[in-house]
Amino acid sequence: MIGLVIILLLVLFLPFTVKKVENNLEVFLFIMGSLAALVSGIMDAGLIKKALTDPLSISAAVLIAGLIFKWFQNSFERSILFLTRIFSLQIFLGLTVIFLGLFSSMITAIIAAIVLVIIVNVLPLDRESEIRFTVLACFSIGLGAVLTPIGEPLSTITISKLNEDFFFLIKLIGFDVIPALLLFGLLTIVLIKPKKYRLGLESKQISESYRDILTRTFKIYLFVMGLTFLGQGFEPFIREYILGLRPVLLYWINMTSAILDNATLAAAEISPSMDDTTIRAILLGLLISGGMLVPGNIPNIISAGKLHITSKEWASFAVPIGLVTMVLYFFVLFVF
């Protein structure tokens, strides 16, 4: 147990404090996950086979979606311009936030984040509007992507740990997530009032090479493989310290997802021994707070990096939005 506690502390704090670890998170988590499985004494042929097969579906989805997006990027950009002539800019942005959230479960959160970056670059907004739109869209993507096991690593690892079917998560939290996507779309319409903008493809282009796509696919494969080892390795820790906690406490504890990748926390916390109420509280706590700071979720990291949004700029808008949403869903989960 002491070894697992040390590994947990390393997993929680090194990515946030050591730049080299943050930049090589996939390799780091693979190493930490392997150590956790070894320390727990559960590293065997069955676990290795599971770790090799768990990442296949999401990795394939990332690869296929990345290739399709590369081949049809110009058509996609022209479609953006066409749609902005049909809808007002605010309505277009609000609908974009909703649909990116809905479709991220099919095209993956990573591809949805790249689509978001393309849209922002085709529609150069003033700085405040750009930041607000990006933050709200990333909240939506982070929540929507969890509805299928191919949407993001958190959903992949959750389904794997619980040994559930493809539709388990949409049945468990679909009625919580979909209204949230509509809420973020409405907030986009209300809170974003562009001072100026211009249309045109003369803005910066985001073009990925085949090597970029293959590298990203391999990193996601390694990331999910490491999470599989990590999640299985932490089962003794979960049984000792997590299973007995009340769902309401786990919900607020998981605000740490704002500074730590929520897939990592899901791998460490979720257990098939938990009931649906507890799993629901864990997931919603992780998903909502994961949008509050840049390190909390993969879409945040991708979007902030490509659009040069600083951590301070992100937090100044995202933290209040996240806190209000956390309080709202606290009442939904535990009061009403």
C-alpha cells in the first residue's frame, strides 16, 4: 500500500510541476501504470492482453477521424463560411458548442478539439470572444465525449474497468450530459458578444501531416494502455480508501480534476464494486471540473496550445463557469 501511495502522489503532482513529464505524459503514465500493477502483484498475461486490447477502439477512431478530417479540411472550412451566412454569428457559435459536444463521442474529443481550433481560426474573433468560445466548447466536448468508449480515454478506461457494454455510459449519465451541452450552447449565445470579426480563409491554417496523425494515434494507444495498468494496479488502494466514501464527498473531491487529467483520476478511483450512484457522482465531478483549468482535459490542452491561450486567461473565465455548473449538478445529483 505504501508503494501505491507513492505512485499515486507521483502521478498526481509530477505532470503539474515538471515540464518534461507534462510533455511526455503518455510515456510517464505507462511507466507509472506498469509499476502500480507490479507493486500490486497483478501483472500477468491476462492483464497484459487486456492492456494491449483496451486502446484499440479509441486509437482506431482517432486515426480514422484524423485522416478523414485531413482529406476534407478545405471542404469543412468552406462549410463554416456558408453556415455563418445562414445564421447570426452568436447562433452559429452556440450551435457549434452543442454539436461538437454531441459528436465528440463519435469523432473523439481530440478530433473535436482540432475542429474547434479550425473554426476559431476561420472566424477570427476578438480575443475575449475567442477565449470564451473555446472554453465553453471544451466544457461541452469534455462532457459529450464520455458518452461512448471511443470518445476519450476516460470513457475507454471506465468501460474497461467496469466490464460494461458500449452503451453503459450513455444510459448512466446521458440524461445529465445532454442538458449540460444545451446549457453551454445557451451560455455561448448569451455571454459571447463579438466586438468585431471577419470571415475568410486568409486566417491561419491548421494543417497536420500524416506523421502528426500517426504520432497522436500512438500516444493515445500508449496513454490508454498505461491507464489500464494504473486502474487495475490501484484496485487494492480503492478497496481500502475509496469504496467507503459517500458519493457527495467523492463529487467534490474530484474538483482536483481541474489540475489533473480526469482520465488518470478515473483510472485510480472507479471500481466495479461501486454502485451506479457512486460512479455517476465520480464521473460528473471529474467531467465538469475537468474544464476549469488547462491541464484538466485533453481538449483543453490541445485548444489552449494551438490558440495560445494562457492558463490565466483560461482560468479567469472557466473557473467561475465550472463552479456554477458544479453547484447546479450538486443539486441535480443529491438534492432533487
